[in-house]
Amino acid sequence: MTCAILIVDRDPHWTEKVSNAFVPYLVRVHTASMAKSALSIVRNSSLDLVVLDAGIVSIEMYTMNLHRRTRPKLIVTSSVRDFGMAVDSLRVGASDIFLRPVSLRDLIRRATRELDGRIASPHYLARRLDGFLMAHLGHSDLDLTRLSSAFGISASYASLLLREGSWGGFRARLAHHRVAQAKSLLVGTDEPLYLIAEECGFSSPSRLSETFLRVVGIGPKRFRQQRAIA
């Protein structure tokens, strides 16, 4: 299940940075810059984590408006002026206080620690990307943009995840899955190459042969012949 977090902060640029930092973890992010909207989300949403600017919503108002069935983890950010109110948050179970200016890296590290076990790790996301490739390999127009859009992440990040998974990147992994499917059809059916190419997402039989030769070391016709003899 996707985690939900709320970021309460007046600075839209900071809010955007924090929201973007959570993208790889497949987290649903709510944002609010005013007390009224923040408290409405707190009352009506099932949240896992709240990153709260102590200068916008007091800890007393926050606790009074908590959703009855949930008690999200709480991280408080504060200016020096509001630090006294921030300290009060520790008495109601806040996990940590960050004094401004806040290090984005430290905040995300602390937040992901609080949500451990409930968010998707980059390794988990890489496996989901790979599963999407397997499920849609028959689409000849499948590209990195379509893959990344399906998960709400950037194309560059999707590419990075697939490379770090020791899979060689998007093109190499897609070629691997398409060739694996082609192997299965070459051995298990009598379908001609043009149909196999179409089913595996290759734009033409020649593209199938070219990719197959590069990945396997021999062409698809010879592969089928060798398996038939064996």
C-alpha cells in the first residue's frame, strides 16, 4: 500500500524539493502552506508521516485535529523564533526537530527511517520497472518515457534504476526480455519469424534477427534448428 505524507511549509520551492525527493519511494504527497488547509488534511486523511512547520500550525492544534484512526509519524521543522513550540512537539511524540535551514538529505534520510517497511526502496522500484517491461514487451512503441510515466518518475531516474540493477539499462533489459520471449516461441511453436517479431515487440523480422544475434550470438533461424536437432 502506498504511504501518504503531508508537508506543511510556506515556501513552495522547498515543498517542491521535498515532494520530488519522495518520488522514488512511490509516496503519495499532500502539501499545505496555511494552517486551515493543513488541518483539513490532517483531519480527513489517513497519513503515515507529517513534516510540519511549527510556525504554521501549533502542536496543540495539530493534536486536536488528528484523524481518529491514525497517528502519523511527526517531524517538525522550525525557525529559531518558533523553537520553543517545536520542542513541545517532542512531548506529543514527534520523532525529530530540524532547525532551519534544513538539510534536504538529512530530512529525507530521517523520514525514510520513520517509514521503514512501508515505502518502496529503490531496489523494489527497479523490480517493478522490470516487471512492467516484461508485461508490455509486445508493444513496439514501448520506450523509456512511457515506462517512467507509468510510475510517475523521470526518465533519467528510471534509467538509473535499471542500470544499477546490473541489467545494463533500459535498452539492454528490454532486449533481454524480448529475446527470451522469442526463444520460447522459436522452440515451442512453429510460428514464422514475422509473427514472432510482432508478438515480441520488434518492429520487423530483421530487427528481431539483429537483436537476437547480438544477445545470443546466433540468429533465430539457426537457434530454432539447433534446438530442433537437440
